Amino acid sequence: MTHTPPKVAIIGGGPAGLMAAEVLALGGARVELFDAMPSVGRKFLLAGVGGMNITHSEPKTAFLARYGERRDEISALLEGFGAEELREWIHDLGIQTFVGTSGRVFPTDMKAAPLLRAWLKRLREQGVVIHTRQRWLGWDDQGALRIATAEGETRVAADACLLALGGGSWTRLGSDGAWVSVLEARGVPVAPLQPSNCGFEVEAWSPLLKEKFAGAPIKSTAIRLGDQPPRLGEFVLTATGVEGSLIYALSAAIRDRINAQGSATIHLDLLPSQPLEKVAKALAKPRGSRSMAKHLHSQLGIDGARAGLLRELSSKDDFADPARLAAVIKALPLTLVKARPLDEAISSAGGVPFDMLDANLMLKQLPGVFCAGEMLDWEAPTGGYLLTACFASGRAAGLGVLEWLARR
């Protein structure tokens, strides 16, 4: 007698789906992966264009804190495959890594493509069959997967199905959120997809600021939101507002405050390395015939986009009083009114709630259907945290499928 291995269909060829495919293939399953795009890993590749930040080396407690309200759920996934395990896995592919000065971890050549090529080669050697340009549409009345191809719709029967469909950002790369309506039609509630790691808009910049400084970076600045500790970094002025790493780090809190109150006011410390008293003393020095712009430049090094932003967000009365201007420089209020569109965001919040899943990431209402990756309801800042959790959730879901199949 011969034994036919169980067949598992994976929908989505990002890091979570590919990791699940590897786990399942090593576990003895027949794996077929379907992706709507012409090739897999497209968002992964684009994320690595500026340098493939794969994970972060900071201590575990600080690392887990990056996942905010979903810390406990993500912590359970990372127990089996955290930052160190991810680096070892990459090394096993023949790709070496290094830790940058910021603590972020990168492949030695800083590129995503060699890593993805090595991984896909190994997956094919493990027997994983990858289908591209094939979009999942849901299920038919008999429970078979409906797949749209260039030749028309086809049906795929499988013993289990694993969904790794991404969130709703970067539609051109395949994460279009179309899966939300499919699951909701099956009675699975989905938390609304919202932009995360995104830019925000102000009510309106002046024409002068937009013309002269849109696209300009504001470096070495601290931002405070409410009672939260200030964060140091840099951001970029845009034609509609602000974006960049410092804004992304606070995007969840800013977005939630806008949702609750209609706007969110952050306070910028334009000179975080200098105490208020020193700034006030410098401004109080006689400036003679020099303009205030030259005085700010000579005494405090404030010029260019930083000076333009200060002018934009302060009043004539502020500039008339050195002590008052010093206070504004140390806590310049900037009111943000809405997030940029979801399709522009680096990632998305919302998705399948964890309470809709069992401990193995299987949907309680749809036995045999598992979920992984960004389509789950969690978010994290950039810096390697997003990718690490996507890899870990794909691994956990793959192991969950094997356990469920074994019980059957």
C-alpha cells in the first residue's frame, strides 16, 4: 500500500507564505502556492531597494515592545522563530548578515534579491510548486478553492489551505485587501484595514513652505505626542504634511488619536541636544542690524527647512520675545489631521483578529483554513520588526497545518 501525502494550498507568495511553504514541505506535505502577481516576493524585493533590513538586534524585551497592543500574540510566534533564529535561517541559505550601527540587521550585500533567489531555489528542490498570475477568489460550494487564471477560472481541492495575503497597502505589488470581503462573506469579521508606517497631512502648508521645502529632511529632531517620551530621529516635509522614519515610529499612536479626536498635535523639539535655558540665552543676545533669520543661524544653527518650519508654525509675537521663541523651538506644535491613503503606507493595521484564530492560527469558523503574515490584526514600526513577525507567523501557521493534518 502507498501513502499519499496531504495537499496544502498556500495563497500568497510573500515572506509568510513562502516560510509556511518551506515548513510544510519539510513536514512531508505536497505544497502548491498561488500568487496573483507575475512573480512572488514583490513587496519583499521593493522593501529591500534601499537596503534589506531583515530584523533587529535589540534585546528581547525592547524588541517585543515594538508590537504594542499585540505584544503577547506576536511574542508567542517569536518564541519559536525570533530574530536570532531568523538570522541563522538566512545564514543557512548562504547569505551572511551584519548588524548596523542602529542595531538593524542586514544581509552583507544589503540586497533582497540574492536572498529570495536562494530561497526559491531551495523551495523548488523541496518540491514546492509555485503558480503565478493566479488569483484566489474564495471557495465553491464543495469547499474547493476558486482560482482565476489567464485561461479562466479553475478549482483546486486541498486538504488544508493557508492564507498569507498581506494587508492593504501597495496595491501594485499585490497587497490589495481584496480578501477582506471573501472572509467576511464566510462570517469571519475583519478589523478595518488602516494605514500604518505612513505619512500624515496638515490642514494646509503655506505656498511658500510647499514651494521651498517640500521634500526637505528635518534631521536631529525629537517628537513628543501627549505624555509619551520624546523620540529622536528625522522626518521629511511633504507637500501635504510630514513623513519619514520618525513619523512612522509614532504612526499608530498618531492615527489612533486622529480617529478618536479628529486631529493629533505633536510637539517638535528642533534642538533636542540643547536645554531650554541655553536656547533662551542665545536668542537673548543682541543681534544688532542682523535679521532674525541670520540671528537664528549664527546662534543656534537653525536655517533652511528647519527655519522655514519654525516660521510656519509660530507667530510674530513668538519671534518678538526671545524667551517665548525659545519655548516654541523646544516644543513647536504641529497639528496633523489625517493619514495619507492606505495604498501609500508601508504597511497596514487591522486584519483578521487573533480571537478568530486558535493557537495554531487556524480560523475557528473555517476548519482547515489558516492565516499568517500582515493580514493578521497587528502592526509594528519599520526596522525589521514587520518582516520578523511575518516570517514567524508563516512558520507558526505551517506547523499548525501539520499538527491539524496529523490529528485528522
